Amino acid sequence: MKKEKYVLQDTEQPDIDKLDCKDFKINFQRAILLSLLESHKLTPSQFEACMDKVVQKYF
């Protein structure tokens, strides 16, 4: 039996650097900071300070 190979063609890759993706970037960075907070590598005040900087970066 011959193996079939499927190749995806003509797909447009999303441009994550667009300003339209700022919500994605903010939430992604927030998730990382939350994981650091939950593993006790950040204090709550450090988390808040980092989140303030992240939000300021995109607004």
C-alpha cells in the first residue's frame, strides 16, 4: 500500500507583530507572570508591577 502525504498549501501565517494582536500578547505575558506567581518566584507586588509595565507597553 502506497503512503499518502498531505501538504498544506497557500496558508497565510498570522503576523503576531501587528498591533491587532495586542490582546493576545498581553494575555500571553499575563499567563507567564501568573505561572511565576503560582510557583512563588514572584511576589504579588512584583506581579502587579510587571503587569502595569506590560499594559503600558501596548497602550
